[in-house]
Amino acid sequence: MKRNTDVLIIGGGPAGIVCALTARWNYPEKKILLMRDVEQGVIPCGIPYMISSLEKPEQNAASYSSLEKQGVDLVVERAVRIDRKTKTVHTESGNDYHYEKLVLALGSTPILPPVSGIEKKGVYPIKKDLGYLTKMVEDIKKCRKILVLGGGFIGVEFADELSRIKGLEVVVVEMLPHLLANSFDPEFSKLVEEKLRSQGVRILTNTRVEEILGDEKVQKARLSNGDEMDIDRVILGIGAKPNTKLATDAGLELGRGKGIWVDEYMRTTDPDIFAIGDCAGKREFFTRKDAPILLASIATAEARVAGANLYQLKVLRENKGTIGIFSTYVGGLVLGSAGMTENTAKREGFDVISGKAEVVDKHPSKLPGAQKVLIKLVFSKESQALLGGQVAGGMSCGELINTIGIAIQKRFTITELETFQMATHPYLTPPPTMYPLVLAAQNAAKSR
């Protein structure tokens, strides 16, 4: 079968969906087709919560209804080859799709560590496929002891959810000195570790898994300290890598890292092909180095740029680099991180100063539900520009870290944060006399 479309988007994740909607709003006369390779995708950030928080795994299914309402055509096909000369995408089923503009929203693939036995039954990489994940959740609930390999966001959130299953023993193995070490300084990582340990999770840092043992199915794990641990399931939470094979097979170039090279308009080296989301290359905001930050929030921002620029350059991506802005929720504790940690900034050669503050997120502090908020801001000592920030506390931290993120993007200085104007309300925010962003900036200013 041969089929023609104006805009062909390959990928049914957040990037693909948002790009299709943005393209429809900007180019209402164009025919848009979105191709996905799984029957039912999922909300990526919600995957850990399929374990306990959601009643049924299908409650985390991705919705495509908004696309259908906007007249976007949907097909379930696996693209296997791009012919750039004829502007045709060939699929596994033998169908051909001709396009004017092509958007690659190919996503990412779970990283499989070089560990002997990683292929055994009972070892689960995290895939964005509802059918696969439903079976995984059903199987995990039958086990007695599970090992979570990796102490990043995936591993931490899975450990938190798994700890709620009665009778299940949960062990997290992380090769770095702390959990979430790439996104938080130690004083914040320790808060997460304390919370998980209080929920019965065993945490082994500075430790590697050397081998998964068992016949066909996982039975033990041999660790770098020489110990052997009885386990019957493994969750792989060590991250993902960009899906780029379809692009490189078509002759498109990669960037400095492992993602597809794109310009400020999300165009690849072929001006009629765009790349967005996890598969697209990213450059760190300050250093311009490769930034393998694979987040749905970043993917959708890139999707809006690409969707607007398909036929006419309308939107220039203002931030000339990627700012890692993360948030997580562990046992009632909210943590957020934006930009560089103090350790990362020093490692990159910045002379830094930092300021902390601890306040209560309501005023007066005796109001129901009031919680402490810890904040840390990191600045360049020379330019006074904000390099990064971290927060921990109650639900208000989820949006507080986004405020820090935009302050980084706009290159706010210590003085600008000291004079930050804000709305406050007793039930909604800390008091204006003790606003955390202002206090942390003032405390950093003392080190100037």
C-alpha cells in the first residue's frame, strides 16, 4: 500500500503527540499522519506508579483522542527505512508513506548494562508499551525479593512504589556514592535515602552488579563486593539511550553525543526532516557539551518548536541549550533540581558560591498541612548568574523548581533574585518576609 501525507510524524510518545497538535494549529490545511509502533503507549513519567498507586496499569495509558479530534491520522506501523531521495518511509509490513515533511520522534531504548545474565527471565528493562508493562507488573507482584539496578529517578521511584507491596523485599544497587547523585548534591540525596530506608528499602551504594545468576530465570545477583544475594526479579533503572538507527541508516548526522544533530529550529542535516525528544541531540545550557537529558518536558518543548517551523520558520528555540529540570516524589517528600549542582559546576570549572534557606511553606506555620522547604541556589562567583538550584519539601516544591528553571534560562543574577517580586498567601506560599528564593540568594550574597 502507498499513502501520501504532508507531514509524517514517527513516534507516538509525548513529543510526537505535541508536535502533531502544534502542526495542526499552525498549518490547518496540511494533512498530518502520526505513526506509532505499539498498539497502546503509556505516559512515560507514570510508569513506576503502575506498581501501586494506580489501581490498574491501563490507567497509565496514553490518550490519542485529542489527535483524532484535530483530524490527525493515526496508524500502527513500524518504520524500517527512510528514502530521503523519494521522501518515502518504508514499514515492516511492506507499506510506503510519502511525505513532504518528516518528524522523527523515535524516543529512546533502555540501557542494558554489560552484566552477565542480564538476558535471563525475570529481568525487566523499562519499555513504553502498555502490554509489556502490564505483564511486568503482574509478574513483579508474585515475587518475594526484587533488585532495582540503578539509583537514578527511575530506580528511586520504582523502589518507592515497590516498598508498598506487603511482603516484598526491595534492594537498590547504585554504583555512585549516593542515589540521584547526577541531579542533587549529597545533602539532598541523603534525604531520599533516609526516606526509602524508613520504608524498608535496602540501599547499596558504591556497588555494582557483576552477574545475574540462575538457570533460565534469575535467582541470585553477584555484587562487586563479592556478596551473592538471593533475588527473583530485577528492574533495570539505569537510564536510556536515543533511538537513532532509522536516522543514521538514512544518512542523517549525529550530534556531539548520541542523539540526532538538530539546529535551533529542530531541523536535522536534511531540512525536510526534523528530530525531537529523546532521539534528538541536546547541548547543555552553560557548557554546550552533550546533555543526555531525556525528559518528556524537554521533548514537548522541542515538539512545539518543530511543529511551528515545519513549513515556515516561526519559532526560534530561545534557550540555546538544554536545562535539566527534574522533580520527583518519594514517600511524601518532593524533590526538585534545575541546572547544575554545586559539585557539577565545580567539576566543569566554575568558581561558585551557594546559599541555602529552610522555611515553612505556609504562614503562619501552624496552618494545617504546613511543611518545611529546603532550598539551595548555586551561582557563578564571577558573573553572579544562577547556575542551578535544588529544593526538597512539600508539594509546593514541584512548581518552585520550575520557577528556578526559568530564572536559570533568563540568566537571573543574585541581585535579581534578592529583589524577586512574588505573590504570597497564607495557605499557598511561605511568608513574604521569608520567601525561600530570596533568602537563599541573600545567603549566597554574603559569600561574594
